Amino acid sequence: MNDASTPDLWVGSAAGFSGDRTDAARPVVDTLLARGGPAALIFETLAERTLALAQLARATNPEAGYEPLLDEMLRPVLADCLAGGIRIVGNFGAANPRGAAQRVQALAREVGARRPRVAVVGGDDLSGPEHHRLLAEALTKSLGERATGLAIASANAYLGAEGIAQALRDGADVVVTGRVADSSLTVGPAMAHYGWAADDWTRLARATMAGHLLECGAQVCGGYYADPGIKDVPGLAQVGYPIAAIDADGDCTVFKADATGGLVDEHTVKEQLLYELGDPGAYLTPDVVADICQARVEALAPGRVRLSGVRGHARPLMLKANVFHRHGWLAEGEISYAGPGAEARARLAAAVLRERLAGLGPLRVDLIGVASVLADDAGRHLAVRPAGDADDVRLRVATVQRERRIAERLPREVTALYTCGPAGGGGVRTALRERLGTVSCLIPREHVTVRVEWLP
């Protein structure tokens, strides 16, 4: 089924992270429909931190735990995708893929679309008691003594593309996953479309790097690339999202959705190609080890860039797993100072809080507008930075505590600054939330079973 006469598969990206723009899919879908050939639309919404937050959400509400913007992302395009034969693949299932899949079906009814065939790819969740010993051994190998005493809340392995490909071959209109590798969202449709074998390493590697170009949404279209006066990008407010035309050998041509801003050129593609890449000769994924050392990036026409020459090697024997453990409570508080002496008053307020909260451990102090991004939890950067005369300063303090009752002290103390001084503080905002820490380990592949389930 690797016949060169098979029409190229177009894969469009409609999200690069949880919280991405919800109007991104419309121009992409319009472009795919105008072309009329085989196509898939992917939603990549699952970072490691995102999955931790989803696990917390589901612990509070068993019906939650999937992408909170799922409705807003899918509602504008679901009916058109189903009518036009555009397959949808998304890891927006997060900690509750079945819940997300059920919501997709309900959404189809609400928009008057035909009933979609929805598949759920599972097997990534390693949170059950049957996995405890496996995780303990893997964490000990990875962390040594630091693994002792971790209060594990949940764990997820990174799955590859095979479950997605199987679901699409079996007729899925929508495939919902939890934790899969970002690039696998693209590899799965390509495997299904061209009939590639699971050990067709070179083609899988090429599709993997096509997926790598798509996985961050607008980044490859100039979004994260933009730097005024150095790397100017036109129409950034309406930046387009990318589409990759993938051929039978896995090579791809990247461009953006029609009638959108931004740009795609050799520079944007090369930046995204190297994004988060450690060893260019061994980019490890669950599907393949990709090698871009001989890759070629060339402009075919304005706004169209071809990636070719990627090579592939046998996939790793181990799968990465993220283990989430209970990490206490994060308490935050902010208050603003403005006008003459604002910075001095903000520094005094910070000193008051340090004294009042002495014994709690590290207290993060930021003077937003003076020292925040380059500050540190121990306060060393702020201590050595000479006091200035900034007249617009937002003081932020934060602490992490094992016990909620101790963490609650910080919001109370920040609020008390209203009248306890120094003068002129206002606009207090406080927050308190539970945290999950994340550690990673490697799990033997044979201990992870990929499942494809269908909604009735």
C-alpha cells in the first residue's frame, strides 16, 4: 500500500497545547475541505503538567479530567469534519479519555451532525495497584533513594501510534487518546492511510518528524519564532496553524492554513525541527528512533517548505512513563504598590512576610516589574540586586507546604498587608491549590498493553 499513486495525506494541526486558541481549527478545516483529499485533523493538548492538572480534576470530579476546552475546540468544526471525511485525532482525553469520547458523541448530537464512530485508545494509565511493583522498580532504577516515600497519585506511559492507526483502519471518525507521544498523533493517520508496517522505520521516522513540526501548533508558522526587528512575522494576531502534506515515503511539505497570518519558511521549519531535540541522530519516540542528521529543508515556493531525508532506526525497547506524586500545597499571594517609593514599600512588605512566616521554609519573592523571571526561590537574586526607584511594582510571594493548614498562613498574611502596612498596598489576590510533582522513568514495553475501545 506504499503505491506512489496513493493521494498524499494532509494532516492539519488545530492545537499545540491545552488552552490554545479555540478558533484555530476553522481555517485549517476550510483548507482541508477545499482540497478534498484524504485528511486528518489533530489536537495536541497534553503536556506533562497538563496531565497532572487533569488527574487532580478527575480526583475531585470523576466526570472531569479531559481537556476543559474540548467543546470550544470541536464545536465549530465537528459537523464539517464528519461530513467531509476529515478524521479527528486528539490526546484531549487526558486523564479521562472515555469521558472525552462521550462528550464528542454528545457534541455531535448538539450540532446536528451524524453520529460519529468514536474510538478510545487506552493502556497508558498505570495507576492501578497491579502496576505498583513495576513503578517502584522503575523509579528506583531512575531516581535511586529519591524514589523512597513518594506518594504516587497516578502514572501514565507514553504510547505510540499503533492504537491510533488500528482505530482509523477499523473506521473511526474520531480517535481519543490519553498520553501518547505528540508526534504519534500524526504517525497514526499516516500508518493507516498508507498501510505502513510497525517496523517500517524510515517512513515512520519521516512521519514522526512531520508530526514534530505540527505538534506545537502555530510555532512553526511564526508564532514562537517572532522577535520584532530580528525575526519579523506578518499578521501575528491571526497567525495560521500548520498543515503537512505527507507522501507515501513519509516525506512532507509544510504550509499554513489559507487566509491566515504568520509565515512558513526554511527558518521557521528549522527552528521547530530542532525544538526539544537532544541528539539529532537519535530522537527517541515510542514508534521509532528518528535521525535527522541527513535531513534536508528546502523551500518549494513561498509559504511551502519540504522536509526530506530523515532516517529511522528500530524503536526503543522501553517506554517513558510519567509518575505523578502528591507534592503538597502551593500558596500564592500578590499585592501592588505604585507611585513614589513603590519599590521600597514592596521590599519592606516582602521583609515583613519573611519575618512573619519564618520557619515555613523557602519563600519565593518576586517584584514583578523589577525582578521576577530571573529571581529564585531562595531570594538570592533579589538580595543582591540594588534597590531601585521603580514606581509600579507587583509583589508576589509563594510557598509549597506538605500540609494545607500551614500553607493557608501565607494568603492570610498577604491579605493582612492591606492595613498592617506598608502604606499604599492594593489589589490583593491569593490562591491555594494542591500540587502534583512529576518524575519520569522507563517501563519495559511488554508491560504496557495498548487497547482500542469503541463507544456504543
